[in-house]
Amino acid sequence: KEKHKILHQLLQNSASPVDL
Amino acid sequence: SNGEASPTASMAELDHLAHVVSKSHHETCQYLKEELQPTRGERLPQAEVDGYQRKPRELMWQLCAVKITEAIQYVVEFAKRIDGFMELSQNDQIVLLKAGSLEVVFIRMCRLFDEQNNAVYFDGKFAGPDVFKALGCDDLIASVFDFAKSLCSLQLTEEELALFSAFVLLSADRSWLQDKLQVEKLQQKTQSALQHVLQKNQRDDGVLSELRCRVSALRSLCSRHTEKLSAFRAVHPDIVRMHFPPLYKELFGA
């Protein structure tokens, strides 16, 4: 999880930093 | 009923799956084709091409890493909206995205490709392969453009592209998957939906096998990207460490 912290966060967030 | 894929999946199920994947693709495609239509066909002025070519290699690599990372964030959102993806273990979600997100970016590139001018939408305009000269990867760039051109020649609809993207993302043969069987089921179902849509659109029987051939081309492009990155990093370790997007490093850095 530590190694893929950002990917992990993106998968957890219902809204990602991408402005969709 | 037991999650098995075709032949048990009904036409209605396949239509539904195609609809959902297509909707997810549309919601996360980063650029709508119509948005780019006015600039399509416009050639980049030579002065701007020169500007890109004169950029220091490190800066051009950084710019491309940023653009790839932006595109990948949209692919992550696409994956999250694919039926069944979020039910996989987090390990398997990460494995599939690490291996497949750039492949989907390459597939999506054909939507932003101007076949007539051999140019792709990049940094707000349509750019030919010469724009990327400063990267020092002419062979890889040429292959990426060839791939986009060959995928364009199949003239896939947005729905077909969406299903092909999902099919690639759900590849069950990736290393380190914990539940290969579950991924295989999802991929099989997606393939059936793709086949169903191709039939519905009265496409030639050969299109599906053409697409299967493109899968190995995609893998080769991605492994060559990783090789080029390793070579670049060997020369400029600090640039990568300090200036490349963290997500890009997580995906390709090792």
C-alpha cells in the first residue's frame, strides 16, 4: 500500500482530483 | 447467475454491460471529440515545432510525464466505473492499473489522432512526431504514432473503443493477480459484449481478431516506454525524483 500510495488514494476516493 | 460469462449471458445483459462501459468511457474520456474538431487539421506552426525541439531533453520528458499522468487519472476513473472492478481486491485493482493504464491511454490516443496529418492532440494542439524529437526516443514515438494510425484505420465507434479499453484493462494474464479467475470472468464478459456490439454494428468478423493482435503491440509499446524511462533515469535521476509526477513514478518507477 505504501508503495502505491497515490493509486491507493485515487481508488479510495469517490471523487478523484480529476475534474470530471 | 453464477457470474459465468457467455454463453449464459443474455443479449440484454450484454447490451446493458456495453451501455455501462460506454457511459463510463464517455464520462471519463478527458476530451470530447467534438471539442477538438475545430482544431483538427490545423498544422502546428514551424516556430512552435522548433520551440518543442529546442527544449532541453529533461523538460520535454517532464512535460510528457505530466500529460501521461493526467490522461492516466482519467483512466483510473474509467476503471472505477467498470462493473465489478471495485469488487476486486485492492491488490488486483492496482495490478491491473499498473499494467494496463498506459495501454488504455494509447488506445484513447486514436480518438485524438488526425490521420491526414499524422498528428496527435498534445499540449493544446495537434502535434506530429517531430514535436517529440527532444525526448530522444524517435523509434518509440514512431511506433506510438503507427499504433494510433492502425487503430484509427479500424474506425471503431466510441462504444467499441470503450469495450476494447475495458477488455485490455481487465487482462487476466497480468503477473501478481490474486484472483485471476474473477478477472478472467470479467474480461470474458467484456469480450462477449464487444463481440455482440461488433455483430450488431455489422462489422467484419475479423475485427475482433485484429483487436486481439493489437494487444501485443500495446504491451510492446509499454515495455519500451519503461526501458526508455530507465535509460533516462540513469542519466537524470534527480530530475525524475524531484520533478516527475508522483503517480507516474508509482506506476513506472519500480
